[in-house]
Amino acid sequence: MLPDSPAGPGGLNPLTLLSAAVVIAVTTTAINSWAVSAAVLLLLATLLALNGLGRKVLPAAAVIMVPFWLSLLLTHGLFFHEGRTILWTAGPVRVTAEGLQFAAGMGLRTAVFVVVCLAFSFSVRPADLMALLTKYRFPPQLGFVLCSTLTIAPAVSGRARRIAQAQQSRGLVTGQGAGGRLRAVQQQAVPLVMALLHEAGSRADSLEARGFGGRGPRTSYREVPDSPAQRIIRWLAVAALAVFLMLWFGPGWFTPGGVR
Amino acid sequence: MSSSSLTLPASGQAAGRNRRLLEILGGASIAATYVYLVLAQPTDLTNGLSSGSTLLALSGFLLGAVLLIAGVLPTVPTSTLVLIPVALVLNIVLGQFIGSTLVPFYLDSVGTVLIAVLAGPAAGAATGALSGIVWSLFNPTVLPFAAGAALIGFLAGLAARYGLFRRFYLAPVAGFVTGIFAGVFSAPIAAFVYGGTSGIATGAVVSAFRAMGDSLLSAITKQALLSDPMDKAIVFSVVALLVYALPRRTTLQFPFIRRHRVLAGAKTS
């Protein structure tokens, strides 16, 4: 989610996007089959590419998923002693078909979860989310923390850069062993945290002066796009998911393997 | 820094009771989910477990974290609330950076522990939970660990409350103990939700234990017990350095610091 994210695809309400993301993630996790996860992932990648979101979501997902897949491959691909079908062995290393299948199942299932969550994040504007939180009477503090974090992140990195430049102009030299590096980090971290705390203090005064600490209901002047059709779709999606989960995990007759 | 509005009416007792109820329900949801995951599941993760436990872990911990936030956040004074985004940015930036290196640590709770020391266990718990939820907008894999982050914030606040930040050498000890709890708490989440850890360095440690014949849950718990206590000892030491480097004028603005004499030399009000 970025402060300047575009409006949801096709003017969709963030709740509609969220319910779609939850339905996809929960269903894929419940089914827990690498083939289903791979098919859903392929479908999602195609949809996102067609939508124009693919360029943002897919690289961001890859940054998270590549180390995760490597970690799974290391753990289950090489040392899966529950596996019976041995493909290759060398010393303690034992590559088994079951281990690779387990790693693929977990890796692809998590990839679907990551891609749908990131697709939601990249399609929703923080201001819309804050308006929705206000509308549904969530604590106003939650909206403040959420939006404030997303908007101050670039300001914090800018300030950290300026502090580093200021310290370097005073003769700070980094890269002289571990001790030198640690001192350099301390000389930059302490002024940064102090500046952030000071700024936060003045922000608190401004917020209080505008009645932020009050307990009364809030009004949002922002209209978030919504329609009766979207409301119906959201309820139907949630109801369908509940029915699916009851059938999938409930009566043993629905699935050949019984309760999962 | 002001702490409450002088012009608007204070909340009633009923609202206070509702918030307390939300906190209790949040804590109960997290505890029940953890106990269920540990006690009711077979130790062999590879046979038949997976999806039901994953969904239960995700929903139980997330519900608990959300209830905790809903219960605690409205009670946090504005002076502390404005610090939470700063803490979250510190967590996210440090966590992302360390996560991308080949070090089996996380350092993703500096901001949470800082808030816990300045403002107490409840604010620490809410910051931890919020950290997991907000960070998940950039990295969804941290979402199930929001409840664990809340536990770290709560324990850090308790350590500060009982004077473990008054002596510098006690801060890493408190961090080490907090890390043991955090490791034992987060291991079943990593095992049941992801079937492993998300970093290459931590994955290498897990695979080393697997190579020695440990079950997956046991290997991840051992890795967590190696990484988490050291990680939290470092985090608590860094936070102790930071709070003592801050001007006394700044730290004494926090009622929690004054009331419980959290830092050495800080006079009670």
C-alpha cells in the first residue's frame, strides 16, 4: 500500500477487494494442494498482468518468496527424513519426492497468500481505508496509526539520510571494523530517534488541539466508491466461503481423505 | 506533550469495561489458539495436518491481535499514540534490512520495545500487534506473527515496569528471557502456517537440526530458541542505549517512566 496508490481496480470498494483476497487465500489454504495453488497463482499473475498491477505486485512478491522458497528447499528438499521415495542421497543429505512435494505445497500455498495480500495492498488507498474505518466506527486511533505509518516512512528515510550526511560532514567515517561501524550507527541512530520523538511530541499537541483525543463519533468527508451490487457480492462471497469451509472440514463424506 | 483533551468529555465506565473485555478476549483467543496448536496436533506435520491448523492459527492469532488493538488503542494517550507510527517504521525498516541479510536474527522489534519501555506493557502489546498488521501490507508473511510481537511488547513493558531497565546489564537478561518466550510462542506458527522459516539463514539452522533427525516442530523450536533470545537481548540492549541517550526532559514526559521509575536516576512525580 502506497500513499499515492491508484483507486481500486474498476472503482471497487476496498472491502470487496478484501473479501475477494480472503476468499482466494482461505480456499487455497484449505484445499492445500500444490497443483491447485499453482493454478490459482498462474491465474492471479495473468489477472494482475492484464490489470497493470503485475509490474508492482509480482516483483514485490518475488522479493519475499525467493528467500522463503530457498529456505523451504533447504529444509525439506535436502533433509526430509519422513520421505520414503529417495531420489538422491549423499551423506546426511537425502532428497526425497515427498520432501520436494511438501516444499512445493507449502511454497505455492504461501505464494498465493502473499500475492493476494500484496494485490490488495497495492490496490487500496490509505485515505479510502481510513474513511472506511471511520464509517464502521473503528477506533480513530487505528486509522491514524495506519495512515501515519505509511506516510511518515519516506520522511523518516529522508531524515536518516540528512543525519548521515550531517555526521559525515563533521568527519564521521564508517567502515573501520565492527567497533567503528557500531559507533557510526549510534551517532546516526540517536539523533534520528531523538528527532522523531521530538516531532511526534509536537504532532501530539497539534492533534490534541484539534480534538483528536475526543470520544465522540467522527465524520469522514471522503466518499469511498461502493454499490449495492458490490455489497451483495461481498455477502455472497463470505457466505459461500463459510459453506465451503463447513463442507470441507465438517462432514467426512465430502472429501475422500476425511477431515483434514 | 499533552496527554488528554481538556475540553471533550471523558469516556464512561461502560466503555472502559468493554475495552477491558476486548483485551481479555484478545488474550484468551491468542492463548487458546496456541494451546490448541501445541496440544491437539500430531507431532508429524507432514501427515494430514496442514490446512485446518494453518487456518486456525491464522484466524485465532489475527482475531486476538485485532481484539487487543481495539481494546488497548483507545486508552493510549495521544502523546504515546503519535510515537507508534515511528516505532512501526523502525520495526519495518530494521526487520526488512536484517531479513535480507544472511544473519539468523530479526531485529524487528526495536520500535515495539522502545514504546513498551516508554509507555508500558499495554501500549507495547498494541504496538507489537499493530506492527505485524501494518508490516503485512508490505510483507504478508509476518501477519501470523502479530500475536507473538504483541507478547514481546507486553513482556518488554513488564520488564520496564519492574525496573529491569534501571541497570544496563539487566536489560539484555530481560531480553534473553523474553526471547525464550517469543521463540517458544512463534515456533508452532512457523511450523503450522509455513512449514518452515522465511529467511535463508534461519532455514539453514532448521535444516541442520532436521539433518540430525529432529521433527519439523522440534527443529523450528530449537532454531527459535537459538535465534530469539540472542535477538531480543540485542534489541533490549539497543533500546536501553537509546532511552539513556535521550534527554531526561524527553523521557520524563512519559507518565509510565515517572510513575514506575523505569530508568535509573529518573525521579518519581
